[in-house]
Amino acid sequence: MMLPNRWSLLALPMIGWSLALAAADESPRAPRVEVAVELERLRSEFGFEVRGIEQTEDAKAHSVDGSLLERLHLLLEDFDHVIVQSPGAGIERVIILGEKAAYVPPPMVVDAQAGGVEGVPPESTGDEIVLATQRRGSSHLVTLGLEGSNQQQIQESMLIDTGADRVVLPISLLSTLGLSTEGLQEQQVQTANGSVDARVGQLNAIWVGGKRVENVDVAFIDDQSLGGTSLLGMSLLGRFRMTIDDEKSQLTLGSK
């Protein structure tokens, strides 16, 4: 999916990549390499950024000829990862989220659009919160509740963006949330699009399913710069263990 204005974000913590890559993986001629070493070599050759490379220590994977994107997906097949592409189909950034874990059926599912599932109220609790996502290309959006200083809660569809340090919202939401620019700091913030000018502060809370997460750092930027899409960044995602199931279109958030 193309991120607002400039970038394409491929979130791939998933099950399998393609038949072609699966065939390459099974080939006895496909060499196994140290993941960290091969990532560093590719980073040096192609000039992209790598985050979380320390999580691949001592790991090995297959390496085959092909496009850079295919090589990275195969190299990181045992890791949840995100690849940010530039408009020319080059690779801008690789983010390694952690080693893949076996899928455990969650205790509840909260439908992001309907506000819940039959027989399961939004306030139900469990070790994990599972939210249905809306697909936009190969990326995911999820709908959460934003609670401002006026205690009102509004629903906002947000693009899952691990490259954003904070939750990023359009500045047009300020009045709706009972906030003003006078109570916010002017600052540049980092998103997958690069650095942008923003007004930075905190939301009273963000509702994730039935869970109220308090005092979330948030940045407000010009609506046009956001391209109409709010970003769900690490000021909230970083409080959880996160898994995106691409096949089921689900975001799972577990306690750290």
C-alpha cells in the first residue's frame, strides 16, 4: 500500500511469502547464511536503513538470487518484519519486530468496525486484544477510540506504522478532542515519510478494544501532509507485544 504521498509499507509478520520463494527455500542448492551478516552486506550495497538487526543474532536463513525485496523476505522468513519501499520500488527501511511465535488462538476478537463481536462485549478482558484490520494494499488500518481533554471519545481509522515514534493525527481533530495549539509544543517528529513539523502533546487516552490506554504521546500535523490517514505509532504500539496476521487481517496486542 502506498503510504500518504510518498511511501509504501509492507507489513509481513505472516505465514509464507510466495510459491516461488517456498520453492527456493526447499532447494538443496540454496545456501544458508547468517542473517545479520547478510543484512549488513545488503544494507551496505543498497543503502537502506535497518532497525532491530540485533534480534537476528545467530540466526541463519536461505539466500537466493532475485530482487532485493524477494531476498529480504526470504532472509527474514523467521521474523516479523516491516519493509518500507520508496516510490521507485527501492528499499528505504527494514524494521525487524522480533522472532515469529506460534499462533495461539486469542480469548476474544473485537471487530474494529462494529465495535465488538456477537456475545463478547467491548469491555471483555484477556491476555490479548485482537482487532480486525482493514486492508489497504498490503498494509493495515485499525479503528480505535480517541479520548481528548473534553472526555469525548471519537473513532479514528489509523494506519499501523512502526516507523512513527508517536501516534500521528490530523491537526483538524484538535477542536473535536478539546485541545488547542497553545497547549502543544512545536517539534519535528519522525514518521515513515521522514521528519515533519508537528504540534506534540498527549491524549487523555486511546481505547484499544475494551482497554483504556492513558496518557499517549501524540503529534498533530497538517491534514494535507498526512494525506487523510492517521498513523498508529510506537507511543501506543510500543506498550504491547504486537503481531499482524496478514492472512486473517488482524492486529494482536499482548501484554509485555
